Amino acid sequence: MQISNKYIVEAIVFFSYVLFAMAWVGGTASMNQIMAAMHIDSLASASFISGSVTLAKIVGTFSAAWLALKLGIKLAFLLACGLITFGLFTPYAMNYEVLLLSRFMMGLGGAFMIVYFNPIVMHWFDAGHRPTVNGINAVAFNVGTAIILWSMSDFNELTGNWQTSLLVFSLASLVLGVVWLLVKFETPGAPATNANNSDNESEAAASYSYADGFKDKFNWAYAFTYSGLLAFYICLFTFYPKAGISESKWVIGFGIIGTIAGILYSKKFPKRIPVIRWSGLIMVITIIGLSFSENALVQSISAIVLGFFIFFPVTALVTIPHELPQMTQQKITVIFSLFWSSSYLLATVVLWGFGRMVDANDGDYTASLIMITVLSSTFFIGSFFLPEPKEIKE
């Protein structure tokens, strides 16, 4: 039996990343128990446990394109599924080193997977459907995070304890990896090219390498735009609850609504930059309200609006490379490999720095919150350096 239905393939991809998010955030949500078991009392050390996953994402996303060229997308995605199941060792790690290794390997799998979203979408879906599918994939992590933030205690009640819950998430990832083996994933032929482009341009796009990616100004502007927002998002569910800002859960929940709205908007309005730019400005304003207001109502409203506008422009953002001229599966894999590795590099430094600053200020989060608010502005600033695909085509 082989799976050749593109919607079933997309469902496997989507839920594979949802489960990764559940395993990652589930580990973070169980950080107090993990810290107690490992006798860890430093917030910076605890953040390094979470940061090990993020560090793995730097290594994984950077090497993902190379691995895809060596193994092909199908086997590369299968490897990603296998690495995510290393989360099996997280709840039962006997020492700090095993815990870090399990989190690192799981993060490595997640890193590969997020890069392979894009060549898989290009392989299975035509240009008209890609914005929708890209938007759906972009919210996969948000869905997994929302499930954990709202229902982790319910899972623990159902399974008996937090260790068993994390074990179930990893076993479910293993099952989806086995199902992925049934997907019929044929190697694509020569990439289709625009009739207006020269053969040299077509060959360059088809053989796009890491060296080409480093020299491409678009990749740096693209990564800069998202990096600050990603750093904020990771700090949001890692540290904001510890800072007493429980309204952060609304950001996660309303992100799903924002994604749906973003998909519908991107299908109706072809210009990508305006929605990125103005959403970025609204994000900064609402992050200030969430982080610094002492009024519970203002914090809640800020969290709801922020959640919506974090994900409202994501469909447009991840679709831009798909709509640029001479895009191929190899080129888009390299682009997103560099995009995610650069973004996660900054996020890892920020995650560690956030915890370090809190420790240095005797548990006061003010300086850390100011830092992450300023960094979140890259989404707005970066929009002035990104190309508008529609204008290029015209």
C-alpha cells in the first residue's frame, strides 16, 4: 500500500510537527519537575535545557538542505521523525547529560522537519494552493503548543503522570514516521522555468548552493525579519508564565484564529509586504501592553490582539520565497535552511541571555522584558527590506 493523496501527505506532515511541539513544550511545561529531579536551581541552567532544543535547531536547519540532497526529501523527513522520538528519554533521564542529549536530538529532528515543509509543499501542491498549505503548516507548532498549555494537566491525569504523557507524545511521533514510509514520493524531474528567463538563470536556480545562499541579500533580510519575533515567541512560553504573566496563553490560542484569517487574506490579496509591515507594528505595541501593563484587562486584550497578529502575516511571510522567480525545490530548501538556522541562532542567544539577566537581577524580569520587546521590532523593520513578489512579476 502506498499513499499518494496529497491531503493525506499534508496531514502526516502537519501532525508530525504538532507532536514535536507537544513533546518540546510539554518538556518545558514540566520544567519544575525536571529541575527538581535533576537538582537544578538556576534559571539560566533550566533555560539551557530548553535552549538545547533550540541549539539543535540551529545545527539541524543549517544542515537540512545538505541532508536532503544526499538522502532525498522522503528519507530526510523520515530521519526527522526518528530523531523526534528521542524525546522518549526525556522523562526518564537519569542524569543531566542524558536529558540534554534527548532534548538535543529531538530538536534536531524538529529542525530538519520545519525546513522540509517547503520542498514537500512545492512537490505536492500547485502555486494556487501553496499559500493555504504554507499557512496551515505555519500554525502546526502553535496548535501543539496550545494543546499543551491548555491541556497538559488533563493529559497527566489521563496517563497518570507527566513522564507518561511525554512518552505518549514521542510514541505517537514514531507511529507517524512509520506511516510516512508508505508515502509515494517520486524524485521530481527538471524544474519548470519561466519562459522569459534564460537557460543560465534556470541552471543557477536548479543548482542553488549554500554559497549562493550566503551571497543572496534576500536570505539575510528574510532571516532578520523573523528572528526577533521568533526569539520573543520562544521566551513567551518559556519565561512569561514564570514572570507571572499568565495571559500569555491567550497569545497561543488566538494565533490559530490569526492563521486562519491570514490564509483567507493571502488568498484574496496577493501583495505580501503590507500585511507583514503593519502586523509587525501592532505586535510591538501589544507586546508592550502584555509585558509592562499592571492592568489585567489591558494585558488580556494585548495578549489576544498579539496572538492574532503574530500569525496573521505568517502565511504571507512563508509564501514569499515560493513566489519569487526561478524557485526550485533545491533553492527553496537552501533558503529555508539558512532562514531557520539564522533565526534560531539569535533565539538561542536571547533565550540564554533572558534567563541570565533574570538571575543577575535577583529574579527581576524588567530588563529581560525590555530586551525582548525591542528585539521583536525586527518584524516591522525587516519588512522594508523584503521584495514584493507581485511587483517583481509585473
